[in-house]
Amino acid sequence: MASVTLDADLSGAINWSAALARQMPFATSLALNRTAFDIRQLFNYETQRYFDRPVAFTQRAFLVERSNKQNLEAVVYAEARRARYLRFGIDGGLRPQKGFEKKFLSQIAGSAQIPASSQLVPTSLVRLTSSGNVSLQTIRRIQQGLNGNARGGFFVGKPKNNPGMPAGIYRRSRERLYPYFIAVSGRSAYRPRFPIGQLGTQMAEQRFMGYLISSLEQAVATAR
């Protein structure tokens, strides 16, 4: 019966395997972080696709918590202030009251004219920002005008002498009333539209293994 004899020095292969094992946690962490930063860039960019005219604040919403050799987990997340409203584009749900709505409706606390949980829908008289939001300047103007007298400024409520007009925020000018916001008691709902789970998974599948291989090659080549 024929036999084959292998006479080779396997020490090089053994050393290489040992170096590979030692560097695996570092290379994995590096690949995870590279993948996470790609996903972060993708999420920030895609806000322009899934949201209507997002401001720069929204387009820079996502950040990365890096992994390390001891904790092989990289996290892509939205900064807290941005996450409060981004979650409705991601998960959907009922729209909460905005800060200015709470502030203005507090002017008539206890009144039955407008429920405290109402939402305020801007009319065509309200100039919106390029992102479709009520400008801070408009909010401040109304807030200042709410302290006006009966012949000027703004008021919140239902016009007494015009029973057909809905409750809301009105501006008085030359004995005429101009509706700036109409109060709506029903809460509007957001639909899910920003599929970050799907986008993130696709990016991870495309990038991670390539980064892991290149990171291992780099780590082994530079290992001491």
C-alpha cells in the first residue's frame, strides 16, 4: 500500500493562525465601526428621501457609538432631541402636541372652547419655513400679541360675535378677525415611512464581510 510523507515546517502556518486568532477581536471591532459609520452616513442622507424638506438638524441626526475589542457591538442611533420626532417617521403613531400648541392653549386653561389636547392647524396666513414648519418668529409674534387689548393683537378661543367661525388663534386688525390657526380636537397620525431597519441591514450585509477581511489582513500584517 503506497504512503505519502509530508515533510514540511508548519511553524509558519501555526504562527500565522495564532496571530489571526489574537487579532480577530480587533479586526472585528474595526469592521463593525467602519460598517456603522457607513450606515450612519446612509441614514443621514436618506432623511432627504423619506422626509419632506428636512432641515440640516434632521440631516445630521444619526451618530455612532463605537465598538471595541471587549465589546463587539457598534450602535447607530439618533441624537436624543432628534429622536423625539424621528421616531414617528420610523414607527408611526399619533402626533403629540407641539411646544407652541401647549403654550398657546395654556392661555385659555379651563375653557371649554378648545380642549387642552387640541392641535393647531396653520392657515394660509401663516408663513411657514422652507421645511414646512411654523417659524419661531411667528410664534414669538403671536405670543407677544396675546397680551394685546380688544382692538389689537391676538387671542385664543372662539369669536364671540361670529358663531360660525371655528375656535383657534385670531389676529385683530381694524375691527376684523384674521384666523392664523384653527383648533382641531382629533389627533392626526403619522404613518411609518423611514425604513431604517431594512436600510441598515442591507448596508451591513454589503459592507461588513469585506471590511472584516481587509481589517484582518491589516491587523496580521502589522501585528508585533
